[in-house]
Amino acid sequence: MVPASVTVTLLTSLTGYRPTQKPGSPGRFARLLILDCMTARAAAFFDLDKTILARSSTLAFSRPFYAGGLINRRTVLRSAYAQFVYLLGGADHDQMERMREYISAMCTGWDVSTVKAIVADTLDHIVRPMIHAEAVELIEEHHRAGRDVVIVSSSGAEVVEPIGAMLGADKVIATRMVVADGKYTGEIAEYAYGPHKVTAMEALAAAEGYDLATSYGYSDSITDEPLLAAVGHPFAVNPDKALRRVAIERGWPILEFAEPSEHTGFEGVRRPAVAAGVIAAVAAGALLMASRRRTRTR
């Protein structure tokens, strides 16, 4: 039984994306995946942001949250700038802590049902264009080999669970906020980040009978080094500089995923839209820095 301190969402009963490739036909990643399903029950653990998705899932919903009245225009600009910085260089531990504090403060007082409704209404439009085709293929390969696919993300459960269902993931481990009277208090009940991800993975493995030594792990960030070290088959996906260095030192395979496009099998992002998004992020950063300068000179 999973301890009360770790919440895991089962998604097998939800309708989500399932691959269209014919059963039994090998994909491009088949040679990388050892056929261990007959000897031990293994699972595949995927980080979400910049591993399955090309950017941050939480920050990507800033505009729908603005349209839904949850945040103001300045917060949208700050989120766009944070997304831009995140895309350029990834996020180390200190940056992730600042992002956690920022998001916790931002969502204090939000109505939970409103957040869920906004995510449900905008999921296809926001998330599908960010999905890496290679990640979808890997999920296919693991399902075909009989392995459960588990998404392990520091993003909020209200965002991660619907994305997991869309992708056909079997289970989700995500961050959960404290809720009182249907609203977020700003406190975190369960933080799925760094070593806390491993704690949740170990609890789930004990409950489901997974053998972590024969399981797989995928992430882009050095903050997920504990996740990758906890499984027998770690893969660094579009790794940041620190994780790339660790992967080379330890002999972990490195996977390079292409920018999502209309060929992903999901609704893709067209290049002008990507350019517009980057320009908006740069503009947001310029506005923020100008605002800070004005504040300092007063």
C-alpha cells in the first residue's frame, strides 16, 4: 500500500492518447530498451517538463489563467520571461526553489475547480504543440514491452494528471498543494522534486512490485540526478550542461529530441508561432528589467 504521504494517480481508467503504430512493430528506440519484462516487473519513469514536453507545463498555462481571471497581466509577463530563461539554460536547484516559491505565492487563494476547468478546456491547445514525438515513441515502446509508464513531475497535479491521461501514462506522481474550502492555501503538501521524487518512486515500486534495478528513467535536468541514479536504465534527454557532464562520466545514454512540429502526431507548433512566443518572452524580460531599473532609481 502506498503511504499516505505519497499520492499517486492511477490513469489506466482514463481515456488518453494511445499510439497508432501497429502492435509488435519495432520503433526507433526498440534497440535501446532491454526486453526485461519476462524476468522482472519494470516501469519507465519520465520527467515531464523539457523531457516529454518542450517547456514548462505550469508556466505554459499563464495566458489561460489570465483569461480566466486568476492572474494579472504583469504575472503573465513574468511567467513568459521565466519560461524564456528556463528554455535557454534549464533550471538548477536554486532556480527551481525560486520558481516553487513564486508559483506557490501566485496560486494562493485560487479556486481549485476553476483551475481544473481551465486546464481541461485549454489542454489540447496548450500542451499538444509542446509534445516531443520521440517521447511519444518511447512511451509506445515501453507499453509494447509490458512496462507501466509513470510521469514524475514537480508541476502541480491539476496540470500533470490531465497531461498524463492525454499521453496514455499509467500513473502520475506530482506536486500537491494544500487545499482549504476549495482554495489553495499556498502551502505544499507533497513536493515531487529532486530526492522527493525518488521517495515517491520507491513507495510506488513497493506497492506495484516494480524492480527499480530493471526500470527506466528519463530526464533533462541535473536536479533529477537522483531519479536517474535510482533506476537501472537511466537516459539523459536534451540534458542541461551539468546533467550532460554527469551522463558522460557515468556512461548514461544521451537522447536528443527535436523541437516539436506538425509531424509529431499531435497538433504541432508552426515556426511563426514559436518565433512570436520567443519575441513575447524577450519583450516581457525587457519590460521587467526596465521596471526594476525605474524602481531602483526612485
